[in-house]
Amino acid sequence: MLKRINWKAIFKGFAWLTCLAGVVVLMGFIDTKKKSVKCAKIEILIPGADNFIEIEEIDAILKQNQGDLIGRNLEGINLHEIEKNIAVNPYIGFVKVYADMNGTVFVEVKQRQPVLRILNAGGQDYYVDSDGLKMPVSPNFTANVLVATGNILEGFNGKVDTLMTPTAKDLYKTAMYVKKDTLWDAQIEQLFINDKADIEMVPRVGNQRIILGNAKDIEIKMNNLLAFYKQAMPKVGWNAYRSINLKYTNQIVCEKRDSLTIKKLEKPVLPDSISRQRQAIDQQVKSAIQDEIRKATQAVAVQPKKEEKVSVPAKTENTTDKNNASKSKESVKETAKKEKEKETKTAGQKTETLSQKQVATKEKTSTKDKTIKN
């Protein structure tokens, strides 16, 4: 009978019962401790550089809904209710409220991170955060993010909401891709929706419109643009093209600018706060972009030289063969000329000797004639 008893299961069950009893005792101790511990201070933590909401605003929300917490027993403070009241704020994405046995109430707040600012066709102005949710602009803080303007029909009712139209979703995907890349985050200054519902990117360096189309295959399109920057721009210059079309993933279509009528493209109008902020950082960003593109083009610029070095010897061998052949032909011609000159000289010498002989014979005949007459 003793062998059939599962002692391992019995010990395991006893351990679980002991742990459960310990938890119950600990909870009871905490409850009794809460009754005697009073709130001594409130710690509000808002990590991040963006200040859409200030500590004073959180403190005001606490006092409005719960009153003054300092001096109250922790048992009488509803922490879950505090979380709900703070989470209603449209600039807050996550909030956690908890207390310790020293009487400190902690409020940890995570703000929404905007990645795009939209100015739609109806004049509404709002942000889109990293989760693809619309959020209002703040009078306290202006985020340094991409601005999208033009023929945008996505509306905003003032509350946190999801994106509805395909154009707004493509703008969000484009903004997220640009933000992840340091080069494109510095180079792409603005997004614009034209009359054909295509996304146009306005660059900081270069006086052209970059037509993206939609956000489909955006990684391939932007890689094509980077290759174009590396190979073509250093040769033709940054103002040679009026537009660069990336709509087709297998090619880039460029519209060349008339060199006689080069003028700066008019960029869409932005709010004064954004334009002032852009002007302050544009000069530094331009130099950083040029340095990044210059580094990227150095590796590519070496490859054509190697190819030229490889192709040159074959050409030099052919040219040397041709030169040798032409030299041999010229040498043959020169030798032929020399032989002809020698022949003409010998013939001239022969004719001279013949003429001398004829003169001598004539003199002899003339002397003979004179003797006969005498």
C-alpha cells in the first residue's frame, strides 16, 4: 500500500498550499499596512523629450478627480480610477499608477509619439502618432515631424481615432519609413498629395519633386532613389531635373529641367511655427545630407574607374597592333621610295656617261673632218 502512494504529488500539493497561505498572509499584512500608511508624496514620471503634457497638468487631473492626496490613507485612494482619468487625455498613450509602503504614489505616463502632421484640404490640423492614431495639435509643444499637405480628405473630430482613407494610411506608412532612416529623415522635408492623389516628397537638398505614388513597395522605391542619388546626381547636379518619378518599381522616370528657365519650386505653405523651426535647422541638415550622400557615392565612384582600367588594356593592345601595322606599311613605302631614288640616280649617271661619250665621238669626227679638208 505504501508503494502505491505518490509521495511526489503529495509534496508538490503541500508546497502549493504553503505558498498560497503565505500570499494570503502577505495580502492581509499589506491591507493592514495600508490602513495605517498615509500618502506622503506623489511622483509623476513623464519620460521623453516631447512635452505635450506637463507635470502640472497631471497634478491638476489628480486634484480634480481625487482631491488632495497628500495625508490620505493609501486604502482610501482609488488607483485604478486615477489611471482611467489620466488615460482620457489625448496626448497620453499609457499610464500606470501604483503606491509603495513608504507612502509614495507613483504616476508613470507615456506620451504618444507623433510621426506626421496633416493639414487636410478642409483646413484641419492634427498629428498621427506611431500607432497610426490621430491626435490633436498642442498649444504647448510643436513636434518636429513630417508635414503632409495638399489634396487630403481625411477628417478629424478632435478625439483619438484611427485613419480611414487609403491616402492617409499611405502617408502614415511613408512617414514611418522615413523616420526609421537617418538619411531620409534629414532629406525629406514635406509630403504633398497632388491632384492625381499621388504622394510627392519635397526634399531639403535638390530643387525637384520626388513622386512616390503610394506607399506600396516603398523600400524598393527609396532604394532606387538612393542609387539614383549615388550615380546620377554627382554628374548632372542637384537642379538638373524638375521631377523624379518613383511610381514604377523597376525604373526611375525623370523630367529634365530647361537650363534657361531654372527657378525655385514653390513649396506648400506651412504654419509659422513650423516654418520658423524648419529655417533654424535647414542649414545644418543640408550639410549633414551632403556629407552622407558624399560618403555613399565614394564607394560607387570607384567602380567605374576599375572597369575603365580593365577595358583600357584591350584597347591599347588593338591600337598598338594598328600602330605596328601602319608603321610596317610606312617602312615598306619608304624602302620602295629609296629604291626608286637609287634607280633614278643610276639612270641619270648612265645618261650622263652616254652624253659624255657622244660629245667625245663628235669631237673626234670634227677633227677628222678638219684634217681631210686640209
